[in-house]
Amino acid sequence: MILLKRQHVARNPVARAIAREQLRVSMLDMRINLMMMEDGEDCKDAILTISDGIFVVAACYEMLGHQDSVEFRKLRSAMNILTHCSETGFKWKREWAITVDNAIDICSANWSKIPSLTFQRAVKTILG
């Protein structure tokens, strides 16, 4: 879900607005998809799609010193679920939906408020 762009594109306000709208639509689709999944359903594609964004935003919160915030605790809970899910064969549990949905909401509401250098550093740290 995270797309790396050249710097001059990322600094263009029109390009940023387009990227923001594309992200909003993708996040909404993913949230609906997660809410409709049944217990035991394979969720590998969904988990791999959303995990990068959640882990990057959580890394930004750590870099900014927001580990004590409610948002960070919700992101951490979602990260624990995503990690557990990947370690146990990507089988979905409906009880995870609200926690993961909350994390997606935090990401979509706050990613544009994160300083760009912090975001870039987090992307490099998490995604290499």
C-alpha cells in the first residue's frame, strides 16, 4: 500500500492530493474487506497489503516519541495481531477486525500529519 515516489513528484501538491485520494479509497476497500472476512478465511493478501502501512506509521510514532499515546497502543495491538496471523498461516479471526480497522483508521487519519523526513526514515527502516 505504500508507494515510493520520486521527490519532485511527492512535493507536487496536486500529486499529493491524488495520492491521498487513492490511499483513502484503498483503505476504505480494505476496511470493508476485513469486516466481511469469516473465521478461518485465508487473509494473506489483505494482511500483506495493510501491514506495511501500519508498521511504518507505528515506527513514525516511535521516532516522534509518541509511544505513550492511545493511537500508538492501538497500532501496537494491530501489529501484534498481524504478526501472530502471519506466524500461524494467515487464517483470519473475526475478533481481530475492530483492532485492525482502528489501526487502519489511525494510519489514514494521521499519515499526512507526519513530517516527511520522519516518514521517509520509517519507510526505509521498515521496508529497507
